[in-house]
Amino acid sequence: MYKFYIGLLDGSEEEIMLPVSPEEVKVTQAGNTETYNIYQMGDVVKSGNRKLLKLSISSLFPLHEAPYVVTNKLQHPSTYVNKLYSWKQRNKILTFKVIGGYYPIDRLWLIEDFEINEKAGEVGDIYYTINLTEYREHRARRVTLSSNNGKTTISKDCKNSRPVTKQMPKTYIVKSGDTLWKIAKSQLGNGNLYKEIAKQNNIKNPNLIYPGQKLKMPYKEVM
């Protein structure tokens, strides 16, 4: 049985376990190409950096218990709706994980659209569609402006400067609400290193970790 969870990256609030598993999770990645017309040659295509992933989930928040409800702690539909609206309004960075199978899209997300509706004859049940957009961290480059004899010069960070490195911690104790991505991000500085942690600890399913579990950290230097 698959179980789906949406939660905050910082773990400051309890994550949501979707009470009814969606029939499908749709992930799309649009192309990012540009077409040019070259004289006496015709059209050519130039590829660019990839666009952000989009993830769409549709299901329902039921008012009453039913055989298709996968959680033992069913909450009122308004509880789920209010929490998701709150996360959207505050632009919270979210995690999305699946328990019970391997799900390859391990990313951070922001809620782009959240739509709800009720159907005739199903009073109290809230049907919803959540559209998530991939969140990618970025850093602004530092630019310093200076005036020299009436001329303005621009100095930028040196691309070839030696990066600051730090040594990874040796062990970590899993806390409630942790994911391997979150642990890799907070402890190692890069969430994508979660695979290294899984490999180091012989974890076949990265989604299956538990509070109190002691993890060995990969012994490397991180940028």
C-alpha cells in the first residue's frame, strides 16, 4: 500500500499524510529550447537549461471513515485544507515523499495552485488538486561598484578562488519528521547527498528511516 506525505522542509509543523492515496501523481518537465532561422540553412534548435519540474496531485479529503482511507488518524477536511492554504500563503518550502514504493522524484516544492470543490451527493467530502512547482536554491553573486578617477569599475567574486570546505559530521540520530534529503541538507549542506547517506548505511529504500536510528555520514569534504 502506498502512502503519500507532504510536509515542511524545516519540520516545524506536522506533515500531512494524504488520507486517500491519489490514483496517479503526474510529473512534467517542459523543454527549454530556442529555435533560430539561419540564412540558406533553415531552422536550428539550441537547447537551454532545464525548466522546473511540475507535480500534480488529485484526490479527496473525506469527511467520514471509509475502506479507501489509508490513515488511522483521519482529520476533518477543513484541517487539511487550512494547513495547505497556510503553507501556500507563506510560500513554505515543502517535501513530498511516498512510502511503500520507490519514487524517483526527490525534490523540494512550492505550492503553485490549490483547488478544492465539493460534489453533489457527497456533502462534506472535499475534492482537491494540488499543483507543485520544484524549488531550486540559488545564490546571488556579489558585485562591488567602485569609482576610480571618475570611472566606474565592477569587481565580482573570483571564479577560481578556492572554495570554503568543511568536514561532514560522522554520525546523526534521526528525529521525528526527518527525511534523508532533509538530513543531507542540514548536516552536509546538499540535499542531493541523501543517496550517499543511504549507500553508507545500506538503506535500500531512502523513504524508510525511523526516529532514533543512528546514521553514519559519508566521510567527504563538501563545498
